Amino acid sequence: MAWLEVVEEKCVGCGACLTACPYEALAIKDTLAVVNDLCTLCGACVESCPYEALVLRKEGAAAAGGTLSDSRGVMVVAEQKRGVVQSVSFELLGVGRRLAEDTGAGLSAVLIGHDVVPQAKRLIAYGADRVFVFQSGALEQFNDEAYAKILARIIRAEKPEIVIAGATCIGRALIPRVAVELGTGLTADCTGLEIQEETRHLAQTRPAFGGNIMATILCTRHRPQMATVRHKVMRALVPDESRAGEVIEVPPAEGDLVTRARVLKSVEETAGTVNIAEADIIVSGGRGMRGSEHFSLIAELAKALGAAVGASRSAVDAGWVPYSYQVGQTGKTVQPKLYLACGISGAIQHLVGMQSSDIIIAINKDPDAPIFKVATYGIVGDLFEIIPRLTREIQRRRKVGS
Amino acid sequence: MNIIVCIKQVPDTTSVKLDPETRTLIREGVPSIINPFDMYAIEEGLRLKEKHGGAVTAITMGPPQADSALREAISLGVDEAVHLCDAAFKGSDTLATSYILAAGIRKLGAFDLILCGKQASDGDTAQVGPGIAMQLDLPQVVFVRKILELKDGRLTVERMMEEGYDVVELPLPALLTVTKEINEPRLPSLKGKMRAKKAALRTMSAAEIGADPARIGLEGSPTWVEKVFTPPHRGTGTVWKGEAEELVARLVAEIEKFKLG
């Protein structure tokens, strides 16, 4: 049983919650907030109340038999493509190491693929104590069913308290299947993972409503607590090749390799271009570029800087650049050292995808553009004047320097 | 071919604005829409039906007002609409939601294909589609950008990956989640709108789909929201105005600090 409680001693009937509620589920009656049937228990009003008069209540059911107490350790689901461990795995080990230390337990990793034992050592260098390796020719490419079965099996056997995986194309296909199989909770796209001091639960913070609000999610009665994290959100540790760890090769169960779907081929399309998720410098263009023909300004500046090209959703939706360039909530999360936003107004959906960049420079002619709220340096001006000059100047200095 | 499309009614997040003073959400007057990604799933379902025959059923779990999303789906050409509606569903997380939708789908009888949008624009989890597939023990492909072939009960599709795409083959029944690259959704026809107005929606409660009360709603949800807060504010930096030449000089000075030259 769960409900939204109005604490009568605290509620003054100010009505702040009425505007916060997306479902018209609140009304003010005799200077008290009242909740009607439309309430979905989303919790949006709880934050809006200046008097802390709204509380989400949940009648605590008994903890599921023993699963809380015998679960221990942190497990990272490593990701490989074409036999190479992807850097998101190292980032997960970075946060995993901290969580393992905070819970006083070990950090393990699971690596599924074909001929990947040599790669397991890299996971140890980045922080894993133990690496479980499942190898087979049938596992060379990602397979939703086989990978999910193997992962569920090792989680059942090892009973980790926490499982973290990448919010990647593979992770997003795989982990929900595993969570359903295990009947446990899963929180997507976490930007913060902390162990709560008192309860020892994993506080999982993620953006919601298109990044407009942040929500902290708990999974208090089930283990493991499962979370996905996007690439570039967490930082990897500096690898230590001398770190000791154990590589445990486990033969996959025959039945786990029998699947209905199969990959016929895997095609790389972006070969030869700078991947924006990995770039140190990104030059991004938005609606202010006014057309695909002007995106060459962005491309030239990017080339001069040795940077990758990015774009806002409006530029992608307008068809000026392909989706693979999109930065933001429905595109890629980036964390470059320098992010140059050109003609991007800074819708919240864009900001959540780039605001952890080290330095943000924004060029926009509208002084009130929200992008200036997150920019380290904001330039109010005409990008059609500024960008070509900037490109020329960078090119000139490069020549002089070389 | 029996196709089921799962849809969700969401607040139009693109029209959500922040109150500049309190930095809280202004949700007043924000319209409810069909999750934009689900529009591509509806369209793909209709195209498959037009090519291979059969029927398309839209299904949603949501409060009474989610009716309007189903009516919109009918106006686009969907044959049947099913509303899983019960106060007991409130507060369901992705695990409980996939359980409820799977139970509802089971109740509808035999099907060949389930289509979902790749994620909902309010929660952005992308967990319910693969969750339903697992609940119903179906093969799945997520982030499908193209259906290449449907022949002899087998589908061949392209799924998007970070660096390109995979071609995947799988037998029906199956579940796909689709991306916006897959098609261009149609607009409702006038005839469709008329039909939507009159159409009878099938509503099913928790009891009618045989849902276990312990697996639905907040009670059946392992995860729950402890607190909600406004994102931390990144400190406002320096803003420069002036002549282009001077601005460029300052910019170059900043960029030079990275020793890019």
C-alpha cells in the first residue's frame, strides 16, 4: 500500500504543489492540499512544497527472505566489441571500486565473448579483484538471450549486492532482461551512485522528465541493486598493470548458448571519423546555424582544433546532420575538456548531455539563451562573423607553431 | 499477422519550462501526448499490416485520461485499443510495468509481433520493452532502425549500435523496439478521427488480467523514488560582448590554454 500524505500541521494551502503536479491530482480545500484519484505517486509535488508538507508513504513489507543479508560485493558487467573491452567498462570499474570500498567488499567483473581472456587483465588493472570470463565462438557477438542467461546465472551464484552496467546499445538491451529474470530493481542512466550512510542502500540518482529534475531511486528490499550508467558519466581510475587479481574462466552452460535471434553481420559506419563520445574537444552547432550548408563552418573549426563535430537535437531533427552527432538526453552524453556550443540555445535536454564538460564556451546572439547559464565563457555575438575568424586564427597559429 | 503496439501517454517534455526564479518545473498547461518514440512503433505496425495483412492492437497502462492516447492511435489506423487501468497500478516501476503489460498482452491471445518505441520521453529508461520480452519469454531486438524482411515467420532487422549497425534475424513471435530512423509517422485521417471518437476501448483491471497484487503498483516495484530535486546549478561564468575581432582574440587566448597549437 502506498499513498501521498498531506501533513496537515505543515500544509498552509499555498498551492505550490498544484502547479508542480503534472496530473491535476491536487486541489486546495479549506487551506489544505487534497489528493484525488488522478495521483500516480510520481513525487513531483514533494519537492515543490516549501513547507515539506507532502510525503510519499509506503507501508514497508517484510524484506524478501534473507536475500538482503547474504548479498555481498559489487559486480561490473564489462562490455566488449570485436574482442576489445570498451572504455565504458573502465569507467564502471572506477565507480565500482569506490562502492566496493564503501561497502567493505570486493569488486568483480563479468566478461562475455570469444577469446577475451587477455582482455580480462585490463579489467584488473582498472580495479577489478576478480574477473569471470565466459568464452565461446557463439558469444563472439552480442546476443540478447545468451548474454542475459549467462549473466543471470553468475549473479545468482555470486550474489553481488550491486550490479552496474553501461547504458549502451548492448547494456540497454541486456540488463532489463536480467533484472526481470532476477525479479529485482533496475535504475537507468544513473549520474550519481552513493552508499547511504545509515541504511547502506545504494542511492541511485538519475535525470527524469527530460533532465528537468533529478530523482534519487532506492531498491531497498531486493538484491542485487542494479543500475546502468552512460558512457563518459563516471571517471576511470588510472590503470595499474601491477594490480593483483584473479581471472576465473567459467564454461558457459550448453543451454545458455541456444538462442532464437542471431546476428548475421555487424557493420561499422563511423570508421575514420572522430567519435564524439571519446573526443577531448567538441564543436557543436544548433538551430542558430540556420541550415546544413552552414555546418561546414562548424566542421572547419573542428578540423582546425582537431575536434569532433556535435549537434543539438534541433539541428539533427532539421536534417542538417545525422543522429550520430546528437548531444543530449536522446543523443550522446559527452564530457570533453572543451565544448564549444555554436548557435545552441541550451534546452535542458541538451544541457544534461554536455554540462559536465570541463570548459564550456557558448556563442549565441541571444544574451538570454539558457546556454549562458552553464557556459564557462559566454560570447554574445554573431557566430557567422566569429566562427570563420576564429577558424582562420587557429589555423594561422597552428602553421606558425609547426 | 497480429501486431501489438505498446504505447505510453507522457507529458510533452519539450514544452516543459523551468521557472527562472525558483528553478522548478512549470507543468501547468503542459499537454499530454503519445510518447514520440511510440509514434514510430504505431507507424511500423500499420505498415506491416498494410503489407502482410492482419490487425494492429494498441495497448497502454495508465490513468483514465490515457484514453485519449489510445483514441489518437485509433485515428492513425490502429484496429483495437486496450487500456490497462487500475488504481492498483499506480507507482509501478519498470519491472512492475513490464509485468502488467505482459499480463495484459497474454490476455489478448495469440500474437506475432510486439512493437515498442525505444524509450519513453518522460522516464527515458528504455527498460520496459526488453522487460516485456523477458516476461513473455520472447526473442527481442532493441533500437531497430529498419525491418529488412519478413518471410516464413522470420524477421530480418537492422539494430543501431554506437559505431554502426547489426543485421539480426529472429523468428516470430518476437518483440522489437524501434528508433525514429525507421519511418516517418503518418498524420491521422479525417475518417480515422471520426472512428476514434466513436470507438469502444477495451478496459481491463488488475483482476481482469490476472495480475498478482504483490507484483504491481508501488508494492510490486523494487525501486522507488526517495527524493526529487532540481539539478545542481553549474556556476554561471563570464559573458563577453563586443566586436567580433576582440571576442575572437579572447577566445583564442582561452583555447590556447589547452596548448592546441
